[in-house]
Amino acid sequence: YDDPFFIISDRNPVFVFQLGMHPNAQMNIRLNSVLLQSTSFNLALTDFKKIESGELKIIVRCIHPERGAQQFWPEIKYMMVNNQKVLVRNYSEDWEKNRPKDVPVDISKHCRQGTNKIAMGNATSNTYCLFAQFVEPITVAKLIEDVEFIDDETSLKNIVDSFNNDEIQEVYKKVSLNDPLILCRIEVPVRGKNCNHMQCFDLESYLELNQRNRRWNCPVCHKTTTYKNLVKDGFFEKILKSLDEEAEEECVHINPDGTWRLETLSSNIVDNSSRYEIVATRIVEEAANNPPPPPDIDEGCIIILSDSDD
């Protein structure tokens, strides 16, 4: 099981348990009836202290023999650790249509030194293998450091090439400086290696979201974008670093030659005549200093200033 948020220990599993087949499983799901099954494991003092300090965690996984190592929770109505519920699933047709992604369950905070009891309300019609593993957690901060980085020159070349590859030539491409999920300024801009769009999203927010649900879908194009497929964008990082903390600009216009300009919601524009230096000239100021010339009027024309019949 490949998960960037932890390293699986090479130690033996904490426990291995076979979930047995429930007779009349489909009927029992409907009747909210379950088969109670339980097991227990012993946690040594040294391991318990490491769990308390955050060095170790215990995760519970479930697999089916025919699915290989793929994580899958069958029709388990609930799972309890030392009489505390850690997994609850209220099965229904609506739930099945929007079934959450199956991820391992972290039971660390419910464990104690000595004997620990695991109990399950099982309604499955198949046989599954339930087991727990020691894992070493990896922080989001560490994951951010290790994401592949594309320097600004390479990123800029890719952007210019993208204009040349477009079937319809665009005057410019508009890209938001805000994350599409949290709608706040992007801190570390990333996108997926398989994404075809310029729009970036915030790395920390994306990792924190997937730490909870493990969906790994690009928030822009919805393609599968796992941790290993992420790349930091040096070009957009340089643009973001050029802004003041109180800057109001929320969009950037990228031109086919790689020059860019910033835009606020009020359509005030900051032009960038070179690739990386902001020229503090805004469209509003230009309009004030250079008002449009009056329209040409033929001397023989009569201008009607009223729309009345008289």
C-alpha cells in the first residue's frame, strides 16, 4: 500500500484477523443486524510511548484475497477499539452512490499499554483479512519539501510552448492566484505532471485535504494526481513572491511571449514589461493621463441631443 503520509514498518503486523462470512448478509444489512466479531492485541510499553510521542502510529487495513493489496472496507457497520468507535458506516443507496474512498483507519489515539480489544459489527457476505500495522508518520511539511521543482525558465518555456500547441491562438491566458478549493492566495503553486492547464493550486492545502480522504484528484481538471505526480511551478512561484502581503491582485494574464500582467477584481492592472519586474502602471492611471480624443464630427451633420418627437 503506497501512501506518502507514512512509512510502513518492517515489523510483523500488530494483529491479523479474518472477517468471517455473515449468513444472510444482504438481509442483515437491511435489517441493521450485524455479526459481532472481536480480537485483541498487546501493546508493549516502548511502543506505547512512541505512539504518545508521535513517532509511531497504528493503522488498521482490510483487504480481499482477490483484490491483492488494495484497501477495501466491506460491509462493516462499525469498528471499535477499547469500546470507542473508530469507524461507523450507515449503508444506504445514497451512501453507495457517493461512497467515500476506502483508506486505512488510524487507531493510535484509542490504544493503550497492554491488552487492546478490537470489535466489529460485520455484515459482509465475503471473507476478508483485517490487520494492523506499525507505521512512521510523515508530516505535510516534509512532503512539501520533497515535491519535485521545475525552475522558472523551464516552466516559462513550457508555458510559451503551450500557446504554440493550441489549435486556437489565444491573446493571453488568465490564471487565478487563488487556490480553487480554499479560495485564498496560493503559497506554494503546484499542478500535476499530467495536467494540461496552467492553473496551479496550493500544495499544503491539497496535501491536507488528501491526508483526510486520499482521493488525489486535481481540483482544476479532476485527473488523478497523486503525490508523486505533483510538481512545483517556479514561474508562478516567482510571480507570487513578487507580490506584497497586502496585494489585491488575484489573477495573472500570461502572454504568448511569456510576459505577464496582474489584475484585481476591480480590473486594475499591473503591467509587467519584462518577465519578472512589475511596472507600477495601471490601466486606470493611463486612462486618466491619456483621455480618449473627441469623436470626429462632420460640419454638415446635425447632432440631436433629445430623443423626443419634437
